[in-house]
Amino acid sequence: MNFQTFIHHIDSIKKASLLAEAAHELMMPPERRGLMHKIDFAKIQPKQAAVMMLVYPKNQMAHLVLIQRNAYPGVHSSQIAFPGGKIELADADFTQTALRETHEEIGILPTQIELIRPFTEVYIPPSNFMVYPFLGYSNSELIFQPDPAEVAHIIELPLMEFLSDENVIVQNMDTSYSKSIDVPSFKLQGHFVWGATAMMLSELKETLRNLS
């Protein structure tokens, strides 16, 4: 997708009805559906985080930035994700969290990002986080400065590549829900993206594909 085409669609994106759970389910392991019906969020009180789905031009084409997290002793070690992280007391709202974390993780200043809209939150059972995604864009090409303590690799993903159904696969893997199950995933530039990030990507994909 040409970046100017994406810019042309911003007003439509702002007005679009989000598909929420219907889009999430396209990239959701079947076992998760049963688990979600049993969760009492008032009882477990999830921690809160926010991420930025950032679109920007590169060679005049619209790109989306993802990160590969560093390896560490934790449930999200080496996973593909959006830049973002947990809310801090100094953050006024989830928007500020997403902007602050994007700056800290990949070096993009909040002043370089125009916010388009929030997308539907996604719950992550293994870490007990409720994650609030935001869609934003930058008008200029970006120079990333990843934090080496958190980011192993920057993935610059053309939107046209992301929107292709050829990148949707099913892989058999172990998850927090069950062992050796079939999990819908995106295969993007040699990386497998599944779980919460894939669910957020699915809602973004369906929103962009439904634009007139």
C-alpha cells in the first residue's frame, strides 16, 4: 500500500466499526475461547499495558513496525510484539503509555507520532496483562534507535505484505492453554507471530481490508 493511500484512508479508519472479538478469534487458539468465558476479571485484576501500532513511510510505501523482544527468563521471551509496555504512575492515560514506551523501546519521539485511534484491548493470560493497542502514524521516514536491553531486532513490515492472506498459517505448538495444539499465526519475514500480537494484527488487518 502506498503511504499516501494509507493517509487518504485515515478518516475512514477513525469512523470504522471495530470487529473486536470477531477479528481476534481469527487468530485465536480454540482453547482460548473456553478459557476466556471462565475468567472473572474483577477477581484477577489484570495488570495494564499499552502498545503502539505505528505506520510510517519507507520508499513511499506504508510500513508497520514490530519488534522482537530479547531473550530473558519470562513468558514473552524472544516474541514478536508491538513497541509498548506497562502503564506507570506518571502516565496520564493509556495513550501516554503507548507513546512513552515507543520512545523508550525504539527511539521514536511522541512528537513524531500522530494518533489515529485506539483498538480493542486484548487479555494475555500467562502474564495477566490487559493490553490496550493504539494506531498511530508518522509522516516521515523513521530512524529507529532500539533499546538493546529490551529489543533484539526491528521488523519493518510493508502493509501490502501484511494484508496478504498467504501469510496466515497454522502451526502446532505448546501454549499456556494446552500442549501440542494448532495455533493460527502470521508468518512475516521469517518470524512467527501468534497470541495477543496476532490478535491485534488481525483486527488491524480486517479494518484496513474493509475500507472503501
